Amino acid sequence: MLNCVIVDDEQFSIEAIKKYIDLVPRLNIHAIFTDPRTALEQVSSEINIDILFMDINMPNISGLELAKALRAKTQKLIFTTAYSKYAFEAFEVEADAYLLKPYTFAKFSTTINRLFPAEMPVRSFAHNGDHHADDNYFLVKNKEEDLRIVKVLYKDVIAFESAHNYIKIHLTSNKILTAYLTIKDIMELLGSREGFKQFHRAFIISTDRINYIDGNTIKMNNNLTFTVGEYYRENFMSYLSNKLFKTSRKR
């Protein structure tokens, strides 16, 4: 059983979280606080919190300030807020997830399962219908070569960039292919293939080819740089939560 603490000054938000928690058998409500000052006093002495659900925009003490004091008291910190603009500040206080209100039960349960995955049986991929299983390349007509059909290995792709009515395919060889495709076409091409993410409406990138991340700016190995789009910030935060290596020592 996972013990949950809720800190939110809005009763209707608390009721929404309670309803979702009741639908997940392994979750248990340990405590609820509507005043962040009371939460600061009482949670500081707790030792058995698994999940801390916390609003950000609260009176007297913001959720971001409260998180700095209480982060070491919980296994996982999940911000629940109506404002996407705090996503990067949430990352700085080591939040594990960022749920934008109003969020669905599907989003809620997916987040819980990601942070606390249940043991899953080993699956065989031989006959799972995934057409990507043995597929490591695709073919595309390159506009710059009079529509010559070019073979492209997925591992050689740095990014797909939308540019008006065509797509630029940035490759590790520094070559750029131009194809009469759309971002939607690329999403369909990639399907569920691992290693490609969309953090901006005009870019789908290979996460293997990220050079560095500076705040909300991503720079790729070929110096292609872009800012994470607001619509994609929640997915970006989820990616960081999964991949960022953090110390396990008590703060």
C-alpha cells in the first residue's frame, strides 16, 4: 500500500484527487492539508510518505517553497496545478511528475504506474504485431536529389524538423534531407518506436542525439537548438523525471 499526502487549498481539487485515489487499490490517503503552513509543521515529522500530491499556487507558502522543505520526506513528489508556467521550477525542486488540472483518471493512473511500476511478466516480442521489431530503416524521397529514394537508418537521425509544407531530416553525417511530408506523417512512421520525442510543434528529436539541456532549451549534437513548447512541457518533465540521475542520499 502506498501512503499519499495531499496539500491543496482548493476543496474541489482535493475531492478530485481523492476520487482518483479511491479507484487505485494500492493507494491510501494518509493525510490531507488545506493550509500549507500546517502541512509544513506536520509532514516534517512524517517518515512513511510514498507520494506527496501538492498544489503550487497556495496562500502564504507556495508549493514550490514547501517542496524545498518537504522533498526529503516523500519517495515521490507530484505537483497538481492549473499552471504550466511552473514546470521548470518544479523540476528544480526535484518533482517526479507534473499533473496539469484538470487531468483525467487515465493521466493520473499512468503517472502512478510510471512512478511505481507493478511487476510485469516477461513478454515475448516475436509475435506481438509490432512492425518495428526488425525494422531499422525507412525510405524517403529527397527533394534536393530530384526525388531520389534514399535509405535512412533510424539510428542516424538527429531530428525531424517541420518547415512549411515539407520535413527536414537532420542526420549524423551533417546531411539534411528534404521530403514532402508533415509532422503527422513522421509520427505515423515512428509509431511506438522508442528514442524519439516531440517537445516542440516543429521538431521530433532522437533523444540519443541530445547534446545538453539548459532550462527549457534543448541543443542537439549538430547544434540544432530549440525551446520546449508550452504544450509539450508536461511530456518533457516526464522525460526528465525518468532519465535524470539523482542522488539517493537524504537531503
